[in-house]
Amino acid sequence: MTDQSMSSISMLLLAIPLLPLFSAAILILTPLFSIKLPKLAVSVIAVGSIATAAACTAMINWQFGQAGEVSVSHTYANWIHVNTLSISFGFYFDALTQVMISIITGVGFLIHLYSVGFMDKDKDFQRYFAYLNLFVAAMLVLVLADNLLLLFLGWEGVGLSSYLLIGFWHEKTSNNLAANKAFIMTRIGDTGMAIGLFLLFFQLGTLDIQQIQVNAAAAWPLSELSGGFDMVTLCCLLLLAGAVGKSGQLPLQSWLPDAMAGPTPVRALIQAANVFMDGVYMVAS
């Protein structure tokens, strides 16, 4: 792949999550400055950002296919550097990521488009699309992250957005309770996942997803694995706890029926993202 193609793909990758994130920021901040956006402007900003992200995804898919590359990795900036802990802000793109961002931007665009008509009479039209944009942006950061800490940031962003959307009609007490239940139940799983991240760094000295695979092969060779309960099993189970909570699996599944308290398009997005994608992607990566 040429340097020009690499630069083009890296900029498009960065644009994909930033577009809905900036849209969410605009929709959240304008009311704070007493700026009243008309519904048409809100629709254009919110749906347009996802549509543009989907177009960027299509362009990357085309360039990726033309180049015949297996994967692309790009570091945009250093995020954290403390002693041996070095975390970058970077994205990693491969065939799995390609499928995930195509689904997120494609399905996300359709849900945004449908929501324009569905939420047309709602008095909090702008707030709804701000939360919806934030949800998609967090999902995109989650699947594009090249390290587990950045993935965890997107993971928690999805949790926050789910809480806000499930309890969107907060005037009703039952909706607030449903949002609280979803937030608390998924935090149980996320706590296990966070402990798993600490253990992985302590054992392998990195949180870079690709480097973890290299270091794990050296630190835990197959010939030394006992087949019983060891550090590998513990780390895997702790990371799996996050997937169990986010995907609504036994025993952390009780929040999922209550998630139906949110608007209908939100239910579709939560089912498509939280239940079927987050946990699956984290385990697969």
C-alpha cells in the first residue's frame, strides 16, 4: 500500500467516529447557549453525520479491497505514558473491523433516518438525536481501538448512551428504574472486565491488542498450560464478564427486557449493538 493510500485510509478511519461525536457535541451544547435549532437542522446534522460516516466506511472498504491488505494500523497521538504504561490513541482496521463498522454505520444510518419520522412529535427531538449520535460514536471507537484501554473507553461510552436512551422518557418512574437497572447490571460485568485489563497489563506489560497476542504466546506457551484454572483462564473469564453484562447473558440478563422502556428505534439499536456486537467483537478480537 502506498503512503498516499495509507494516509487516506487513516484520515477516513479517524473521521468515522469523529463525525457522529461532533454532531452529538453540537446537539448537546447548543441548548446551553440558548440556541434553538429547528428540527430540520437537527435532522440534517444528526442523520448527515451518520450518512457521511457510512460513506467514509464504503470508501475505506473499497480502498482496502483494492490494496489487498490484511490489516491497517495507525497511531494518531500518544495518550498516556507513565513508566512502563504506554497507551496510544490509534485505530486498527482488519476484516473483522471492516464488518463491524459497516454494520454500525449502515444500520445506524437507517435507524437515524427512521427516527426522524418516529420522533417528529417529541418535545425532546434534539436531545434524542444527541444521545443516538453519541451511542454510534462510542460503538465506532470500541471496534476501531487498537488497545484495550481505548476499547474500554468506547465500551463505557456505549453503557452511558444506553442509560440515557433507555431512560429517555424520564418523566415516567418505571423508565428511570429500567435505565438504572441496565446501568448497574452492566457495570457489574464492566468491573470484572476492568480487573481483567489490570491483570493483563501486569502479566504481559501492554494493553495493545496485537501486542498482547505476541506477548501471551511468549509468557504462556501452550506446553506450560496446565489445562486447569490458571492466569490465562482468570483473565479470559474476567474479560468475558464484561461481554456477559453488555450482551445481556446469564446471569446478568435481567436488564434486557427493561431496556424496552426506551423509544422503539433505540430498542433496535441496543439489540443490534449491545446484544449482538459488543461482546462478540471483544471476544473475537
